[in-house]
Amino acid sequence: MNPENNYIEINKKSWNKRTEAHINSEFYDVDGFLKGKTSLNDIELNLLGDLKGKSILHLQCHFGQDTISLSRLGAEVTGIDLSDKAIESALQLAHDTHSSAQFICSDIYDLPNHLNKQFDIVFTSYGTIGWLPDLDKWAKVVSHFLKPNGRFVFVEFHPVVWMFDDNFETVGYRYFNSGAIVETVSGTYADRNADITESTVTWNHGLSEVMNSLIKSGLEINSLDEFDYSPYNCFNGTVEFEPKKYRIAHLEDKIPMVYSVVATKKNN
């Protein structure tokens, strides 16, 4: 079978395998999280603002740390993820932290069949849209779940990052979406020595594709910002130049590594 046509099952299997390694990794620091440490970064915290009493839909939530961190800030949060293993782990983490966060296992495109509610904020961050083939469909789901005048808060790795090979030495991929990228990957960004070898199916999405999908779905772009660092040490050859700010050592501050978007659903 064509991997592109079977991407949901292929990627679900990959994320199911990664979940256990991620929970046990230093990268995710579950012990620190259980003691009250937030998993959120300054970039998204500054965009989200005061969350007390807000309802939030968190798309592609992995095993729920950010979802629970949002609920700790006073929000009523529902996390969504494709991986049933990740959602099982999220539910356990919510139990262990006495969190009110709710979780649903679903493919994003199928979510309207599993959830009938609108939210003040839809949130998604870091390494999410590359797993999705159709951003118009994605943006429609975002819009569907937003209340009128609700906000979409989005933080993502910059598409320039995905043009490079793993060591950031050559440009190996197109900036623009040219269809599915099918790869076999060993280890994981959270534990490069993890005994995992899995196939993945991903897509590159340029900024114009992202922006136009949101505009077409009735969202008004309020801000677009780009950052010359990653708050996560998830790439090869990095240097930490300030606490929780990482760049590719030999590229220094020359490339964008993360971008953020805030958009509002038009009230019509």
C-alpha cells in the first residue's frame, strides 16, 4: 500500500513506539513535571496571556504535559492526540497530578465526529503540522472548534529548519510542500539512543501555505513572529546560548528556527 494513503496508521505506530521512550527521557523530565514544573515555554506563554476561566482545545498534545500545564494556569483544557498510547499516558499523568484536563484519542481531521463543543482558544505547538497532509482541512477544524472571536495560538518549528539534512550541512528538502516525505527513522529527538526504528510520513509546509489556510477558514491573522532559536534541544549540533534557547552551532543566529501565529475567528 502507498504509505501516503496509510499515513495515519504508520504515524500512529511510530508515536505509540516513541511514547514510552519519551516518558522515560530526560528531555521530558516527567519527575520535574510531577513536582510542579511547567512544560510550557516563554514564547507560547506570552501569546496565551491570562488563562483563568478560559476553555482550550489542545491539538496534537502527545502525552499531555502541555495540556496539564495549561490547566494548572486555570484553564479548562481538552487534549487531542492520534496515539492511543500517548493518550493512555496523558490520562495517567492527569490522574497523578490531580489535573482536570480531559483527553480524546482522535485523528485531527476526524475530531468533529468525536467532540461537540467550541472553545475560547485552540492551541497547538512544536512539531505538529508536519504530520498533516492537508492544511486547508486542518484550518477548517481549528475554525470549527473556535467560538466567534476565539483565538488560535500556534507555535511551530520554522519550515526553513526542515529543508536541511539532520546535521544541518546540506539543503536536502524543498521548502514548499511537494507531497509526502517517507522516511525510516532510528531513535527519537528525545532519546537519540532509543531502540526504535520506525517509518514516518511527513509533509513540509511553507509559511504562505499556513497563513492562507487560516485566512480561507475565516481566521484573521493578528500576529506572525519568527525566532532565531529553539526552546528545545531536539536537533543535532546545537549550542545553548541562553537558558532554554538553542541554535545550530555552525549556523549561529542566521536562520529562523521557530515561528508563532495568533489568529482570531471572525464574528460573522
